[in-house]
Amino acid sequence: MVVIRDSEATLKLLYGDNFVNEILTFSGVIGFGVEVEEGEVRVEFNPDRPDLFAFSLLKGSMDTYNRKKGKNRQKISSSKIAFIVEESALRLRPYIITFQASGNGIGKHFRELIDFQEKLHQTVGKDRLKVSIGIHDLKELTPPFHYIASRAAEVKFTTYDGTISGSAEKILEEHQKGREYGSLLPSKSEVLIIRDSKGEVLSMPPVINGRKSVISEGTSDFFIDIEGVDQVSIRNAYFLLVNYFMNLGFKVLEIKQNLGGIKNLAEFDNRSNMVTKVEIGGVIGLDIPETELITLLERMGYATDLAGNSINVKVPGHRIDVMGPVDIIEDIAKAYGYSNITNTKPTIDLAGRERSTNTFFNKVRTIMLGLGYQEVMGFVVIASSFYDNLKYSGSAEILNPKSLDFSVIRDRLYLGIMDFFRLNSRRNLPQRVFEIGSVLVGMEQHTNLCIAIENSRSNFSDIKQILESLAARLGITELKITPGTAESLISGRSGEISIGNVAIGIIGEMHPVILDKFEIRNPVTMLELNLTQLNLILN
């Protein structure tokens, strides 16, 4: 979640006495949280609406919704400034776009602009990994600007806060921002620099800005650079910042450059999506007249054209959350008001009933609970380390997992139960548990049952008794256990469970190697059955 906050007194001074009440009302339309406590207003958004991550942007959207502001926005003009990109810079961070914003001064929105920049760094920019943003005061600079790669020892400037003056090499080593973001560069010996025609350093992306171009409340003419490694993220940051400045009444000017631009940048703004009344009615369940639909869309910030039986909805570039017609229809529902949509009882020709497989699984669950076993539910995605020295047959590994604890889709249940025993090692013995859950073997998904006992004297006979009790209650008469060497189980104290000639599972005492791996000090006996296969045999 993303939070913006400010004092209630400041917001009333900037936007009027009724502004906080308007936010509370608008929160019911868009769907975000608002708290007013001890004179502070705190608004919490989902990360998918960065176009609202500032109170001035929230004010602009509310004015559009309340018909206080027209839908037409100024067009981007051409700047006289030139931006020259050297190929050497693109080896380090391959994409960059810039623009100029001119107006009457940022004034009381100065701190909000800095906060908005940082929120874009954290969300769209993934903490500057994908995108970094530099905002500069043009007053002290002399265009044209150059984007180059230089040796860190040869570049000298003063950081934006004035704390360190010296080489880029020194700044990377000593400044907090240098230590924090220097690792985003391939090498600390070579850095990226944006400088003006007099050699003044504006910034060292994606690390830190220079002192010469630092902005203040009095800044009225801005130069903004947006650079990084991902074109989509850079494009999104560009339109969000352009929208921010336009919303404050600044004139935005496009700066031409020779290299490193973003493909199809202009096409993303006012991109067309066609929706029809039939599609809208199918999702919302209402027959809304076209004229009212157009009004609702315009209140949500869209421009529209009628195209036969369809409405051509033009999505502004800063609405990066809109991916297609369904998102637009959702905005129609929000503008119409969910509370205004009448509840209707669905009419279907069929009566719902439980799936036959679930009926069987629930029967097995009831039997196990009756036998005094506790049901546990493990994660379907588990740690790949569980399979150290074991053969993984699931064929489904997570690419780039955020945590190695959740990196493969399980192909058996008993490893998860062993981890359960590890986590509950201080509980009283015996521990008798079972799990019914999905596994993936090869590329085939099925449901297994695992029953396990941890006790100081647990042995093969204990788990065999449970198997026989379960089989009797399910009406199985042809069950047999064939001695074998099942993976993870002790040879001679384990076997394969089958009905007729069909193998349906394994049973036995857990091997000491597995017990040691999961730091379990007591014997464990277990069985694991393929319930999907068993259900087919019995039915």
C-alpha cells in the first residue's frame, strides 16, 4: 500500500475547507482508505493508482469527477532545448527521456513534488532498479545537455545536499545515496553523467543529483530526466510526471534527443479502447443509455467518441492501470456507484451440487478425524531444499522466486508434514496428523492423502493398522502391501500399496537421513495414497 499524508490545516489552506470531506466521499467511488487523526489526513492507496499519489493529483481527479474541470488538457509543445545522448552512456543504462515544465513556480507544492518523485522511485521504478528520476532547476544551467559515461575518478561535483564535494568515486564511497544506489551501475569505476554545455553536473543517474541544479519553492522552470533499463516503466514514469506538472498548470515541452528514446511513446497517450453497451451490460448487469455512459466515462477522466454501436474510449497516458475494456467498465461501475446497482437473483437452469471427487475426499477426511487424527494443510509451493538428495518429479519450478522457501510445486505431501513436525517439535507426543491436498507429478495434477505418526516408539505396525482401518471403512477388500524400497523410507520396513495390479501409494518408516534433515528426534511412520486414483478404482 502507498500512503500520502499532510496536516488537515495545510490541505484546507491549499484546497478549501471542504476538501477533506470531498476526499472521504471520493474514497467511496475509487476505493481507498482515509484516516483523519490528531489533525493529520492519511490516505492509503493500492499500488495500481500512482496517478493519485499526491493531494494535488487527488484534487484534480475529484474536480474532474465532480464536473468542476473540463476533460480537455493542454498539448505537449516543443522545447528549444537539445539533449545529446552518447552511445557510451546507453551501455550502462540503455534508455532515457527528458522534458521541460515551465510555470509560475512550484511554491507550496515543493515538498509534495519531492515526495511524489520518491513514490515513483519506489513503485514504478522498483527502488530505482528499473527507473530513476532527476528533477532540476533550469535557471542556473546552460543547454544543450549531454548524457555521457565517464570515469568515476575524473568527474567532480558537489552533491545536491552540499555534504560531499569531490570525485564521483568519492561520492559513491562516502555518500549514503552512493552506497545505497551505486550497486545499480555495472561498475563503480564508470558512471553516468548529465551535464550542461559548461560542464556543470546536473546528476549522476541513478544515484544522486548535483548541487548546481537543486530545486526550491521558487523554481518555475524544470528540466526532468527519466532513465533506466525498462522501457515500459520509463514510459509510465514519464506520463505520471507530465500529468503531475500539467495538473498544477505548468506548460510541458518535449525535448528532442538523438539516441536512447522510448518506442511508441506518443501512441500510449489517448490510446483507444472500444467498448459496447452489450459488453458493459454483461459485466455490470445494467442497461445504461449511451449518453449517460459517456458522461460517466468523462467524469472518470476519459475522452470519448461514438463509433457506430461502440464507444471509442481514449485512455490518457497517466492511467497506466488501464489494460483493456474490463478496466474501463470497472470505472463506469465506480462512477455509476456500486450502491446504485440493484441486487438481482441469478437465474440458472441447474442446481449446484458437490463434485463426486470432493464427496469421496470428504468421506476420507471424516474417517481420519474419527480415528483421532488432526488435519493439517501445507503450502502447495514449497522449498526446493526439501528435495536435497531426493528426486523431484514435479516438473514445475518457480522462475525468479522471491523466497527460496516457495520455489517448487510439491510432488508429494509427506515432506511438508515432516516440516510440520519440525516446527512443532516441542509439542507433546504422539503427534498424529493427516493431509489431503493437491500435488503435481510430471505435468499431471492429482490429490493425495498423507497420514503420519511421530512417537517415541512408532513403527510399521502402527501405520499399517491405520491403513487397514481406513480400507475397511471404505469397503476395500483387495488391498495389499508389497515389500519394496520406497524413496525416503527404510528398506525392509516399507512397501508399495496396491489394489489389484494398480499401485496407489507407499507406506513405511521414515529414513534417519530424512529425520536428521528436518531435525526430528523421534521415529516417524507414514503412508501416502493417490486419492484421485483410488476414487477411480472404487467408483
